[in-house]
Amino acid sequence: MPPAIDLTKTYTRADMILSSRNGPARLNLRRAASYNASERGQQSSTSSRFSFQQLIASPPPSPGLPALVPRHGKVVSTHRISPRRCARLVGWCLGILSVLYWCWSIVVRILGSNHVEFDRGPMGDYEIMADTRLPGFPTPVMVTDKKGRAKWTVSIPPDSDFPLEPKSYAEMCEGNIEVASRVADLHTLLRKHKDYSGYYHVDPNFLDVKEAEQQGLLPGPEATTNGMVGTFVGQTESSSVGEVCQKTLTYVMETEDAGLGGTLMMLWMSYGLAKKEGRSFFVDDTRWAYGEYTTYFQAPPIPDCRPPPRHEILPCPHHARHLLVSASTSSYTFGHKFKSYFSDLRKDATDVKQQRGLFDLARKGYEDLWDLKPADSDYLHKRLYKLRKQSSLVDSLPGKIVGVHVRHGDNHPVEFEYQDSYVPLDHYLASALSFLPGSELRQPEGSISNNKIIVASDDPTVYESEEFAKYERAQELIRLTANPSPVPRPANLPAIRPFFADSVGWEGGFFSGMFWSLGQASNVPATTSTNDKQAKYMSATAETFRLRELVGRAYLLDLAMVGSSDAVVCTGSSMAGKVLGVMMGWNEVASGKWKNVDGGRPWAW
């Protein structure tokens, strides 16, 4: 029978547990001392110095245990986010993003690892074909830069002829839009087939030819055999040395519609744009249907740097380092964005001030490039001096010279009433007389005091019409006449001859078909396709270029004389009328000295 426990003594829980483990023989019962805070007891939980009475006397603080009743009515949060847990969550997020970025870079590398060619499909669309080799013809291509990003550039074989055919430049710009959209899709995963950006928008996905060569994506200049062959107008051996120009604009003179006015205006616009953008300006006349540039003008100003390799000159995008402008790419360079940027759209469309920015660009080109060859320039000065002197003989008072330009041929008015024919000649005469107050009463006699009216037209019958038969031609050096027989020349005419009146057979105004048939065999159709026109140009004879030179010089002389008048009457729908406005100057156009008889609209390009 176990020994009895003395109930008068206090036993600790530890003593009881130990007692049960050690057995009855080893039971040690001892009275625990009272709790004294100043007394250092054992730290073990089994110490006999610690008892339940001590907890009641002075319970120790327990900061790790939650309070049974929430303090101040706050809800106790059972979920605590530790810093270690936050760090683990951030690490997982970064890891997932890294894996996604790695997968995306692989996809982009696979999709953009091959070059992309654009060929014309049967319906005129572009078909995309992947190829690891560069094509053997000019085309935009998709490439991958050193960082694995999809980019696009333009590949022109370095040994290609310069300039390319007009249709090649036009197709190149169409392909550029398509491939730029495709590269943008790879970067944004959004279809953007239309570009609503401004005129000076820079495509971040475009690699210029020089940059692509430096990255090894395109062959460098060492692969070319004739990339530098051929000189621009006015370029000499001395101007072909030195550093390559940083930025250039090359205007390629090509005339598909045979019109000289459009070429002239675009030449001036291109020069003004080049100066505004800080580009060096060059002119190429290799494919110009009128012959050589220096046949009509002095060579343009030559920059103090040399032109770039020909395969680096691109028709688009506009922010390319070396830009090319031609008639076939005019819609990209001088299209809606160009007109919107340089026009003051805050002005009303009927206000000529809306066109001031465009006018200034063309005017800059006229001032620097309108430098006729010495022979024609001397004749113009003498002719203008003679007319000024004759107009001041009456009462010794200076008179006015009013120039009239009549455009016929294949250009028709925009005014609905006359769009199937031409503006009546009496409209021209009435507008010209309006610049001469009080002269209407003298109209039947043909004497307008000390004023003069000069007439220029592409239709020889205008000079013999009832309205203008009594007035003088603008110039008499070269005549377009309905009589195909030329004016007889002196028998002893030297090789280098002085001025003489020459004529060329012309009927009913300027028709492009008639122009292309000059000097050709009689069995060649007057109307031909564009490709046939280029073939005709390449096989044109010396007689063909001689006749075209007469037509071109007569046109320029007429413009020079009429543009030097005190007032001008013309059709604003014709390019000749727009050119005459630029030649007069902004103050004259804004003050109403330039009058449009085709609907009365202000000057606009």
C-alpha cells in the first residue's frame, strides 16, 4: 500500500510528475519557498522554487499571448504578412515575368529572323515570303537587329543603276508602308494598316541603310561595283571628294506626263524643303525627257560635301538620311500630310494666307534655281527693257505691263461650265483690262494709253484670235506655230549662232501625246503607255531632243516674261498659273495682282 500524502503541504505539478516517474521509493516532497522577486531562483520549469501561488502573487508578463478581449474595440487580425512572405511573393512574380519575356523574345526572334520580300501579286497586293537571302531587286525587307528586335529597312542592290525606273520607286514606297505595318504588328500585337501620324513622324522600327550595313544586316559599300558611278548636275571631280553629306535630298527629274510646269514647281518645292530640313540638295537629270538640265538653266549650287552612295538614297520614309523625290513619289513627299503641315489650317480655304508656308518653299527654290542659261537670260533682259520703254513713251509716264497666259491642250478648267472645253478668251481680256482703269473705252482701237498687254499661250491660234491679235507676244525668240515649216535661216549661219526666231509645228495646245511623238516616225501612235514612253526616251534621236528643247525653252521664256509683268491673268488650275504666282512674289499675289479666271479661287498648290 503506497504511503499517504500529507495534504497540509503544497506540492508542485513537477514534483507529482517526477514522483510518478521515479516510483514510490524516490518520492521527494518539499515545501516550496514563497515567491520573492529579489531572490534568483532556478530558470528551469521544473524548479521547485516556482509554484502556482507565485503566479497568483505576481504573474509575469506574457507578450506572446493574445488578449482575451480586444483592446479599444479593434478587430484582431489572424493573418499577418511577414517581410519574408512579401519577398517570396515578389520573387515569384519576377520569375514569372522573366519566363514570359524569355518566351516572347524567342517568338520574336523566330518570326523576325528571316528577311521578308514583297512581290506584286496578281491583284496588285503584296505577298510576303520569308527568305534568308537578300533579294536581287530593290525592296523593303524585315531584319533583326543585334538585340533580337524586329526592324525593317530597304535593300537596294549596290550594283543597281541609278536612278531606278519611276515605277520601282512608287512600288518601293507602297511596300514600305506594308512592311512597316507588319513590323509594328510584331511589336504591338495590333493591326495598324493606316498611319495617322504627322509629316515628320519617325518610325522607331526603321533602320537606315547605313545603320543596317554597320550591323551587318546589309552588304556594305565594298560590295558595290557602280554604286558611285554617275554624277549629279553640276558635280565635278573636285566636288566628288571629301566627306559624304550627313543628310541629302536628291530630286530626280522625270516627266511621265510630259508637262514642264509640274517638274519646275516640284524642283522648287524640293529645294525649299531641303533647305528647311538642313539637307544638301542634288539634281539628277538622267531620265528627264527634255534632255539635260544645263540646256535650260545654270547648274544648281553645289554643296561642299559629296553625295552618298546611290543605294543609300531612298524615296521613303521621309526621315531617311538620304531622301529621293521624283514625280512618281510626289504623293508621298508632297501629299496630304505635307500640305497640312505647311498650310495654316486656321485660315479659311478661300484665304490665300492659308498657303503662305507652301508658297515660301517654292519661292525659295525659284530665287536660288531660276538661273536661265546666259543666252536666254540676255534676251529676256533686252525684251523686258524694250517693253518698259515703249510703255513709258506716252506722256513720259511709266505704264503697266499686264501678262496673260492661256493654257489649252489636255488641261481643262475646274469650273463646271467650261470643264469640257476652255475658258473663253474674252474672260482673259476682261480681267486684263480690269488692271488698267479707264482703258475699256479704248479697247476697240487697241490703244491702251501707256500700258501694254502681252500674251503667252501653248496654243498658237490664240495669238491670231480676235481678242488678242492686236497685242504683242510675250517673247518672239522661239514660236510655237500652226505652220509646221520652220523660219528660213541664213545660209552662212555659223556653228555657234546668235539669236534667231525659230518655230516648231504645234496644234491646239500642249498635248502629252503630241510631245512624245515629236521627232518620231509617223507610224508611231501618239498615245502610248508609260513603259513605252520610257523606251522612247532611251531611244530618242538628236532631232527629237532638239524639238523638245525648243518646246521647253519657249515655255520658260513665256513664263519669264509674263512673270515679270505688273499683273498676271491666268488659270489657277494649270501648273503654269501656279508657277507664275511664285515668280511674281507673295506681296503681288496677296494684293490681288495675280488673277485666276478659272473660278476666281486664290493661289493654291
